[in-house]
Amino acid sequence: MRLLHPVKNTRRAGLTLVELVVVLFILVLLATVAVTSTDGLIDQSRHDATRASMTAWEEALIGPKGERLPDGSPWIRGFVADVGRLPVVLGDGSTDQELWTKPDALPAFAIASPAGDAEVRLPAGWRGPYLQLGVGKTRFRDGWDGAFEFRKADGAVAIAGDAAAILRSLGAGGTPGGVGYDADLSVTIHSSIAPMEGPRHLGQLTFRTVLPSPVPAGSSVVLRLYGPVNGALQTIAQWDAAAAAGAEIVLPAGGSYPATIGPRAVRAYLVTGGIPGSEDPIGAAPRSAIVPVTVVEGGLPEVRVEIP
């Protein structure tokens, strides 16, 4: 007779303490790697959001780069083109900034004529908001929800009434300096301490006025540059020189003029007698020529104005 022996169950009922510790260690390690990886992705997304906000601020001031009108000419738009200056900081430096809130002192956008010259018509005035803050937001913040700093051209923090020439984020750390995602980020429109970074809102202009022949004795040529001044269309600058038949006169004498970027106009007048003030009417029917000028960053080649 065969004896039956009970079959032993070789399966274990659970993990040993050592195995459990090893499993827990692996789980903690995986969780740490996952959290570290996720933190990096979050910081990168916040860094990218900050850069996008800075680009939006830059374009709000001086317009997107490389845009052109259907005729191929540069399309310069933004706050500087419309108002004729950099925006100033209002309030505590992070609220009620001119890019998204219209100050009472700035006229609304319109196609207008300067005082004393109804034949010249140019766009001027506030037509914002130039920058969208998002629904319910009143402050311009970076990707880490820190308030952007507005700085002057010399690098100092801008206070109420100062022109905002530099935008700065303090990064993930929220304090100056740092490395990696804690490092400061900035975009510059005008820097007086870094010549390669400014002034990007200006363009140098030189005008060559060609006079007719003959000209009355005692005549002068008056050259006016028109554009917005605090949003109102005015004479930005005026130059004059003695006129001679067939002469070509370069103005301003001895240099160029730094005009703000955007659509502007220049008019050369041939006048007799006294030189009018910059806002005085020239006369009922002066001999003159009007030339539209789109001022671009850096400036233009010599602008030629021929008086018939």
C-alpha cells in the first residue's frame, strides 16, 4: 500500500521586512524623480509665460518686428507711434499703467491736423489697451505671479511719472540675482547704460531740402516735423535757414534729429519776412512740399524734400 504524503505549499504568504523596505525605497525614489521632473516642467512653463508677457509688453510699446503694409513699407505701431513717447508709470508702478488704462490727459486716437496746418493729417492719440492683463487682473505679473518691475533708462526703479524703459522679472525666487529659474529676466526699450540696447523707440532723421529757382530775395526755408506730442498732433521740431535759388539745404545743421518711431510728416516752406513760431500758421498759400515719413528704429537715410 502506497503512503500518501501531504504536499507542501511553497508559495509565501507575504513580503519579508527587507523586501518591504526595498519596495518602499523604490517607490519613494520614483516619487522624488516624478516630483522633480514635474517641478522642472512647471518652472519652464512659468519661465515661458514670463517671456511671452515681456514680448507682449515690448510689442505694445514699439509694435511687432518686421510687419509691413500692403505696399511693402514698414508698419510701425504701438504706444510710442501713437503717443510720441514711452509710457510713464502711474500709481504704485504696477497698476494703472498707461498701456492698459487711458489717462485723462491723453487724447483719444484720431486722424488729426497740427495747429496752423490743416493740409497735414496724421494718426495720433491713445488707442489702447495696448496690453491685455486678463479677466479680473489689475496688475501686470510674471509667470510666477510676481509683479513686474518698471525701470528707467538708467536702470533705476521707475516711480510715478517716470518713463518705463526697461521691464524686469525677478524670476522664480522673487529676489534680485540668482541662477537658473531664479535668475532675473528683462527686456529693454531704452538703456542709457547699455548703448547696444537703446534707444529702440527713436530713429535719427536728416532732411535735404531742395529749393526752386528763382526764389524771392530775403527768403528763408522753414522745415517742420509733425507728429504726436503726448498724444496730440503738433510740431515736433522746426528748423530754418536762408534760402538761395536752386540750393540744397541739409537740416538740422550739423547733425540728425532723434524722432520717435511711427508715421510722421515733414513740410518745407519757402517764406519771406520773419520766421514764424513753431505753432504759427505759415500763410495762406506758401510754396511748400509735404513728405510723409515713417520713422523706424535706428533711423532712415536722408529724407529728400523738394519745394516746387
